[in-house]
Amino acid sequence: MNTYGKMFRVTTWGESHGLAIGAIVDGCPSGLIITPEYVQKELDMRRPGQSEVTTSRTEKDTVEILSGVFEGKTLGTPISMLVRNEDTDSSFYEQIRYVPRPGHADYTYFVKYGHRDHRGGGRSSARETVGRVAAGAIAKRLLEYFGIWVLGHVVEIHGIKSNFVFETPEDLRAAEMSIVRCCDPDASAQMEECIKRAKMIGESVGGIAEVVAFNVPAGVGEPVFDKLDAELAKALMSIGAVKGVEIGVGFKSVTLTGSQMNDEFAVNAGIIETASNRTGGILGGISTGKPIVCRVAVKPTSSIAKPQKSVHLKTKEEVELTIAGRHDPCILPRVVPVAESMVAIVLADFMIRGGFIDPVKLE
Amino acid sequence: MNTYGKMFRVTTWGESHGLAIGAIVDGCPSGLIITPEYVQKELDMRRPGQSEVTTSRTEKDTVEILSGVFEGKTLGTPISMLVRNEDTDSSFYEQIRYVPRPGHADYTYFVKYGHRDHRGGGRSSARETVGRVAAGAIAKRLLEYFGIWVLGHVVEIHGIKSNFVFETPEDLRAAEMSIVRCCDPDASAQMEECIKRAKMIGESVGGIAEVVAFNVPAGVGEPVFDKLDAELAKALMSIGAVKGVEIGVGFKSVTLTGSQMNDEFAVNAGIIETASNRTGGILGGISTGKPIVCRVAVKPTSSIAKPQKSVHLKTKEEVELTIAGRHDPCILPRVVPVAESMVAIVLADFMIRGGFIDPVKLE
Amino acid sequence: MNTYGKMFRVTTWGESHGLAIGAIVDGCPSGLIITPEYVQKELDMRRPGQSEVTTSRTEKDTVEILSGVFEGKTLGTPISMLVRNEDTDSSFYEQIRYVPRPGHADYTYFVKYGHRDHRGGGRSSARETVGRVAAGAIAKRLLEYFGIWVLGHVVEIHGIKSNFVFETPEDLRAAEMSIVRCCDPDASAQMEECIKRAKMIGESVGGIAEVVAFNVPAGVGEPVFDKLDAELAKALMSIGAVKGVEIGVGFKSVTLTGSQMNDEFAVNAGIIETASNRTGGILGGISTGKPIVCRVAVKPTSSIAKPQKSVHLKTKEEVELTIAGRHDPCILPRVVPVAESMVAIVLADFMIRGGFIDPVKLE
Amino acid sequence: MNTYGKMFRVTTWGESHGLAIGAIVDGCPSGLIITPEYVQKELDMRRPGQSEVTTSRTEKDTVEILSGVFEGKTLGTPISMLVRNEDTDSSFYEQIRYVPRPGHADYTYFVKYGHRDHRGGGRSSARETVGRVAAGAIAKRLLEYFGIWVLGHVVEIHGIKSNFVFETPEDLRAAEMSIVRCCDPDASAQMEECIKRAKMIGESVGGIAEVVAFNVPAGVGEPVFDKLDAELAKALMSIGAVKGVEIGVGFKSVTLTGSQMNDEFAVNAGIIETASNRTGGILGGISTGKPIVCRVAVKPTSSIAKPQKSVHLKTKEEVELTIAGRHDPCILPRVVPVAESMVAIVLADFMIRGGFIDPVKLE
């Protein structure tokens, strides 16, 4: 299924080296101000070729809004967005038509679908996230209309940890200043160094990105299966290369006792709230009113320059594969806008489902 | 939403101290042999009061199958299963009618729904998992018909780690012999000790459970949003107390390089497969044919005997709360059958969606 | 699929001669006053054995509400309702285990599912509508909270037409006084006569029921596929024996010209509205604010006393079948509450989807 | 919601006078041969400007397939199809920016969404069916692969009835030879005359179209809510201007007795089947194996040249409106391919859901 969400619904389509790639957003209320420039700005954040630590594939990724917006405002009808693929030299990929790259979805797509577009991974390419970010731009815009901010940053790369502590949305905007999207300048420098070293030796590295949603009201989420944390887990795990998701203190909770883990309740300025936020802003699948905090573990990029063993899908001969193409030695910086987009899409959907946002029109 | 799945659909209903609790399974093919005794056996695995390390609430939890099964076999129509609540003394809970327990969903349900059943957590009680396990029993039965086994065990409690290494489904059945569901006898003994100690001092502890699905064919899962790992993440994160989910090496991938992480391809007995299984049996959201491996981080039980601070929801007075009721000092042993159930439900759904199981009838 | 609706979701389950039959309503906001007596009253309207023109199967059909209601009000959690089957002598049905009754779903269930419950039609029995009416009772209650009334009446039986013209909801309540649910006393008497005559000669007759929803605000419905009329058509056509659905003037529109069909706009007491309502309260799939008017064509009851030809499913021998069991010679009177229920369920769902009813809680 | 279907999913997008209009098909198995030429041929059937009895708006409606097809075959990934809008002179429509046209959705869109694209009806324009026909072309192709043919024809226009009796798919292809898509040459000539007369006097007329699906195997359809006839009713009623839907003998069943209506069972060449097909190929919501027969009542075109009364949405002044633009005096001929498309989409979806078509790949 290439559609996500129940009331705010996102459908993405397109293969890496096909004619175009795009997204439809269905269920955005009417009256929201949207311009191509606004969506373009978000797309530029995930675009390749931004720095030395990302792939050198250079595409302008110019977005066209084909429907759903009239005289500058959404209509409540489907918003169709399109990006033409430009830098699609596929000659390199002929060698992998029948040789699956380790760590990629080449083999599983071959087994599942039989016929597949092998060029650049086809549908399983990270390029699919262009559609997610375009749709995420609409979701973010809608949330911002209600004062909600979704911001991500990198907190760990290959063992190098950020010591950054945030309080407000403004704090996290520091990530935009770092080419690895890490708010801690020291860690940022080390991470950059680490990525360059990995690239030099034909390797790749992974890391952890954190996304925080500020000002989400208490009461968002739908037990018992569509819990807010459950949907966030799905949305984030659906991003390629993500191998783990955690909420609040996450896996660290395993080493705490009940009294160390539980957030006690207190009254603050007349409002009941949890005094701490180890739970990451969610209890019983419903938001508490505190910031939503989630993290994703991202594996090292599968494409590496080092030779690897594979098998020819037709002849079943074992072969050695060297991936010469352009690739990111570390995908973390470019995962950040995608993870933000997925969190924003989940929240937009749940805000509508919970009656916090009118499903049809803004006032 | 209290329904999970697209083709194999599970709906659970019921409050902890209401008249009954139950589940509907819609979309199970006809012709599957199901008896109440079979479902009962699975329910007995999650039942409280089984040992010193679980709650002393004692309920027989006798299941009644009200529809969907005729002359011992499923009809392809909805299977309705019902368990009456018996041990439902609610007198204790009057004190928490307006005082939310830290770590529980009392506060968020109050904010979201206004009117709530405060007795034993109502709908947010772990008792809701009775329905999940009953439905999971049907899912497991269906998978076993196709040779697929879903088995869980506890791999860590409060820092104590299992050193157990498994190869076959049979290996993991050892978990049933341990009251903490840990296959490593030494770790099991230490875990038991740790839980008893926690109980003695009015505390609770958390841990990690792992679920493995054997013999899942390659090709199961639906990119780009309904990836197999994404749905597993949602299904597992929807279990109360779960704060993190990981697939394969999970968060550990963050410290590996690309060549250390990637599973190379090899030919084994004429079959192409990954030589290792760090990816946990899933690439690009589609199963590889290797065992599916996932883990959940479970926080320490929220109910503890130690006094905790809370706030009266009406008067906004700060109060000290001591939870005297029966509770599990560690929920891990009882999470295992629930996590197995959710994995089985996800797989049953995807096996049907992928054309591996006929959606209507078994041969 | 045994679930209907997107936000207000109804699941029915149960076979005619199984242990019980029931429904789950998921997505009803919290705070709605619901009692078993209220639901019972609605069920009594569809109960068999009410008069000489309905089947003599006598069941009390006592409903039990097992969850979702606490201290007299809905919780926002699933409402599980159960009715035990009592008058389930199945001995008659042994003769049709392998002999499909003409007009019934015996044959198609056999082909589709292989294994089936042949007793009384099993899942395909009209008895399934017990669950629909129980769920419809909740939907009606919710709509009435917002001033919306859904009322049905019989407008034609076997060519005998009602000349009744209604203006207000009160007018249509006259249907309750007629045992054939027809508001026109003359037609009602003729219809009753016609049904008795059909019964006497071992035959059955069909007719048309109309359902009207008053006070539905303008703006309800979701183009382009989930149009209000489209969903009504689905919901009504899903009732057994319904062979046609029409909205407003329906099939009669075929003989009108554009100027005869179009409802012109006018201002009435400061409000813009259509001056007439030939369109049945819906334009472009969205309600206009005028009464929603829909009609269903119901075929003659399939069970008739006259001998009919059929074929043994195993031996393929042609056999003559005489259905001796109890049955309604005309199902129309009992279709009315079912059709009302389906219209109410559709409207409840769309009112929530359109932001007219808060999806989570009533004020 | 702008998406239809559960496994074979169609999303349409686009406004009448926006940049483009299109459709996504998600869930089509891989391996199906699809070319732009094939889809174009289907689109040409619904194109305006084909004859004297349709609108003179002239657009080439050239389709571009942007994704989901590689080397001539489907990939199992979303198929994105795009048609640029060309003949979009909007100057005429400025006069109706605030004056709703009787019979159109102008008023209801204004009430529902507030902000709307008034040009040519925007999203509510019949132009939206371009997307349906493009998607329907994929559905038809998939069905034809399995020997299923979906064919429509006009059976009545403004009281003039076709006397055509069909037996095979070939018989119905005669409709393509008639500019009003009626297989009965005499009726066809009268219908054409009738439409021209209506046009001359500034009026419009309606009619009935019938769609027949041949070779659908027995067993297709999902009780109790997603019955095959229920979904067909929804799909067909979702087409603009449709006011009624019937299956088999439909509304005529109201005048029959049970023995006249029921189709008896017989053995034909060793196969059990119904001897007649009054039920239209569906019993209990499941196909019988006989042709599926459904009909739609289409109201007279809402746009007429005669002056009509309306109200200015802002000033609430009553105004007289004359619609000078191009329009079809009778939409029936162009409804046929749209109705065929909807039936094909429903069948493709149910064939996959019922296990008749592999959901992932063709052999």
C-alpha cells in the first residue's frame, strides 16, 4: 500500500529512474495557504548534493502543484504534486539488473513482484521520499496553523553522541546550521569527520535521529491499536534504513525501576501536567500535552564502494559486486526531513481524527 | 480504532471491570480447525496468577466461541470470542476515580474522553490483551497450517541479559519452562530473583522480549508504507508499556559500518538467501525468507507500591497516591504471548494480502 | 467484510442458528446516554412474530450491552452488544444441507466458502440484521442528540401504492400504527390483504420502502467516491433482498427534462435553499439541507411454500424442494427498521467525518 | 475521499480548469501489459466533441503514464496517469463564482468547503471522470486477462426504450456503432432525434444505461456489508447525475411473486447454475457465475440553456441564470464508459480480495 493515513491521507508514487515522482494529499482542509515555493523549500532540505557528506547526484527537484490549490489556498480536494526525474543516467544499473545489492531491497522486490525496475532501486529507492517530504510540507503547514512545530536533529552517528539539550522549538533550529543536522557543534564536527573517513575507505555509517513535536495538545491518539506511539512507530519504521524506533526514554527504560520511570503529576500555572517527560509525551497511546519525543535507529547506507558478495538471480552464480555509483556515506542528515515529515503526517491525521482540526475547512 | 488488520481483521472490546471482554476475528479463511480448548490453552499462557512473579488476580478467563465456527471448522465468517470478567472487585478503585496513577493512561483518557471507566484502568487495562491473545490464537493456528511458527522469549530484565542462542523453533520452546519465559537457565534464575526483590521493595522492573517467526516465505510485506517491519512496529508498539521496537540488530546497527551490517547473498542448497541475518529477515519492508526477528522494550510496570505524587482531577490538589492493588512487579513474562499474538496477526494479514494464503478458504 | 463505516464503525457477527448474534459499535463519542431498554425498543420493531403478516418464529431477542457504556453513558470505547439465539430448532434444515434454496445465498456461500452453516441460511440469514438494528439504535440516538430524525415507511407492496404525502417527522410516525408500516390507511389495508393472500397460496410479494432523514445540515458527504448518495446506496443495497436503490425522484428522473428536474434556488427566511427537493437532499454527493429521501426495491421473500426446482450440491441430481419452515410472506414491514438503521449509521459516520459531530466526546 | 477500493485502489485528482487531472492505480499486480495507447483508446471513448449530441468542448486528453509501468509491463507499484487540461477558457465562469447553478454541486461545495474552484464546477465537474476511465482501462485490462468482459449500452433515453436482447459480449459491442451507444438501431435513431430536439429548445434529457459483466466466476463478493451488489451500487451512484441503481430485474421485482422472481437451479453441461438470471448474477452479495447485470438512472444534464432562478451566495439576491457554455444535452452516451470503468474497478478489487487474482503478480 502506497497510501498512509485515515483522514489526512498521503499517497506517493514513482520510481527512481522513471519519468517522475510525486504525492497526493487527500483530506487537507480547505483554506490553508500553500505555494509551490513553500513546498520547494522543504524539498530543498532533503535534496542530494547539498554538501560533501551527501551524494553528488544533483537534481533541482522542482515541484509542480497540479491540483487542490486555487488562488493560493487549498480547496479540500486532493493536492497533487509532481517532480520530474532529471539526472537519471541508468547505464550503471544494467550490471545489477540480475545481481541484488546486499542491504537493498533488490532481492525481495525480485522475489515478490517478478518484474521490477532495477534502475536505482526503482520504487524502493530513497528517492521515493521526495513524495513524503512534499506531503510532509503540507502536514507541517497545517500543524503550524495550530501552533505545532515538528523538528528533528541528529543525536548520534556511529557512536558519536550529541550532548545537546533542548527546551524550545527555537533550540532545535540550530540543526539547520550543521551539515550533519546535529545541534551540538563539537559532536557535529566529529560526525562530519567520521562520515568523510567512512567515505574515504569505501564504507558507510549509521546513527540516530530524534524528532520532537512541540505544543501537541493532550488527547491526541486512538487506542487500542491506533495509539499515537504505535502509528509513529509504523510511520518512522516505514522509512528505508530504519531498524528501530523508540519513544521517550525508550530502550533505556529497561534499566529503570517503576519509580524512576513514572512521570509524577503536578500542577503548573493551574494546569495539570507530568512533572517530567520520560514517557515522551504519550501515555496509553494518547498525548499528554508534553513534547512528543521519538527516535529512529538508521543503519549504515547499504551502498558501499567495498566489494561484496552476491548471486546472479538467473544463473545463481556467486559474483562479487562493487557499487561505483554516487551514494551518501551516511544518510542521517537527509533522514531528518523525512522523519519530520512522517511525524507531521501522523499528527495531522490524528489531530483531525481527534476533532482538534476541522476535517473540511479552516475557519 | 479498536480494529487491526486489513484482510485478517481483529477487533477487541471490553473494559477491565465491565461485564466481559472479547474479540472478533474477521477474514479468517474457512476450513481451519478451531476448538475452544485450543484458544483456551493460549489464553492460559497470559493468565494472571500463574506464579509468584505475576499478579495474584485470579481469573479462569474461560473463552466462549459464539460464531464463525461450525462443526469444528471456521466458516469464513466473523469469529466472535467472549470472556466474562469475574474477579472484578472495584472497591479499591474508587480512590483513583479522580486521581490519575503515574505511568498509566488514567489522565490521558480523562482528558480525551471526559467520561471514563476508572475501575482498573477500564479500556486501557492490560486486561484488553485477553482479546489480542484469543485472536492471536486464531492467527497462530492459521500460520501453523502453513508451517510458520511464531515464538517469543524474554532476553533481558532490568539489565540481566539472556545468553541464549537459538536456531530452530524447538529451541525457543524452552521459554515455556521458565516462569520468566527466559530460555537461558542462569539468566532466568537471576531475573526471577530480581523481580522478587523489586516486589519486596514496592518497585517494578522492565525488560526486553524477542519474538521470532520461522519459515515465513520471502515476499511478505507491502511497500512503501505497509512495510512488514513498519506494521510489526505498530502492532508491537500498540501493546501497553512498550517504549521501543527494533528489527534484526536494531539499534546496534548504529555502531556498525556498511560492510559489517549488510547481509551478503549466497546460494544454499540451490536456494538464494542471505548468508547472515543481521537485517532480521526483512529488506525494503519485504521478508527475505530468513527468520523474522523483532524485539520490544517494556518499561517497568507503572503500578508500584511506593507512594507517588499525583493531582486530583477536579480540585487540582496535589495528593500522594499509594497503589495497594494486586499487580505484576514485572510484566515481561505475560508480554510474551501478547507480543507473539500481535506478530502472528500481522503475518496472517500480510500472508493473505500477499497471496500466500487464500483469503476465503483453505484447500 | 463485516464492518461498515470509517469513523463510526459497525461490525456485526453471528449465524442464524449459532449461539448468539451481535454487533460492535466503535467510534461513538463518549457521553451519549444509552440504556439496554432503549436498544431493546428498537430491536422489538424488527422482531419476528409481531403480527399475522410476519414469520411466527418467536424470539425475545433480549440485548445485553457488554462494554462501552459506564454509569449510563458511552465511554468512547467499543460498544459490544449481544443477543442469544433461542428458537433455533435446526431439524428442518437438514434437508437443505446440500440443496440450495432458490433466491437464497445457499449456493453462493457453498461455492465461495466450501464449508458453511446451512441452518437457516447461517450468516446470510436475515437474522444478521439484529446486529444492524442494535447498532442503528446507537446511531439514531447520536443523531437525535443533534436534532436529526431518520424515519421509514412502506410506499408500495406488489403494485399497491401509498398516496401518503409527508412534511414533518411526525407525519411519518403514522407508520408505526400500521402492521405493514404504511402511513396511508387505505393502501395499508390493501397491502395487508395482499400479503395474506400471497401467504395463503404459498407465495410471497415484494415492495418499496422509503427512508427520510430530517434536519441533516447542508455539507454532509465526501466526494468524489464517498458521496452521501453513493454510501447510502451501498448501505441499503447491502440489506438482503434489496434489488434497487434510488435517491429523490430516482428512476423517474429519466422521463423529465432538465428544467423539470433541476431544483431552483430561493431564499427562505434569510436562508438559501432549493425551492423544491426532487434531488432528494443531495447535490454532488453532499447534502443540501433539505430532507434526504431514499427508496429501496425489495424483492418477494425467497422462501415460499410452493415447490421449486433445485440441485443436490454433491450428487448434482435435480430435486424438488418445498420450504415448510416459518417465513414472512412479505419482508417489507421488517425491512423498515433495518433500512432506517443503515441510513442512520451512514449519517452518523458522515456527520463525524464532516466535523459536524465531535469524533471523541459530546459536550 | 478520493480513493476507491481496498486491494485494487483508485485515486483520482484534479479540477476541471486546473493544470491537469489524473489517477493513481495502486494494487494492480505486476506483469500486466499496459501501453499509453491502450489507455488512450479508452479515454477517447468518453472524450467530448465526438458527435453532434455531445458537448463541443474539444480536448485531446492525451494521457501520460508516469510510473508503475516498466518495459511495457506493470511493476506492482502505483501507476500514475496524467492528462493536462487544455481547453480551459474560464471567462464564462466568472458569472457563476457566486451564483450556484441549479442541479449542480456549486452550492453544496460552497457550503461544505467555503473556498472553491468555481470554474466549470472545479472538482465536481464531469471532467473528473477522465481519471476514472484511465483507471478503469487498467481494471478492464486486468479482467480481460482472466476472460472477463465489462460492456455497457444505453437502454433508455427520455422514455424511448431499447428492445435489444443480448446473449454474448459480442452482441453488446454493437453499442460502439451508435452515437448514443444504443444497440437497437430503431431506438438509437429515435434517441438521437430526441436529444437534438432537447438541445434545440434549450433543454436536456436523461436515461438509463446498463452494464453487463460476462464470465465473472461464482464466489465473488464479501458479505455482509461489502456485498458485490452493494459495492456496485456505491461505485455507480458515485458517478455524477446518477439517481438510481438496480441489479437484475431491479425495481420490477416489486410486481413479481416469489415463484416468478426466484431463479431455480439446474444442471447445465455438468455445471450447477441458475436456470434464469432475474437476480442479475448475484445472490447474497456473491456472484452466481451468470452475467452481472446492473443499470443506472441518469438525470437530465443540469446545464441547460433555458433561464433558471438562483441566488447570489453573498448578497442573497435572487437572480436569473442562463448557462451559455458548451454542454451535453444528454450525458448518457458518455456515461457508458464511466459506468463500465466503475464496474470493472469493483470487479478487479473483489477478484483480488476473493483470491481469484493474485494480488501481487500475474503468472
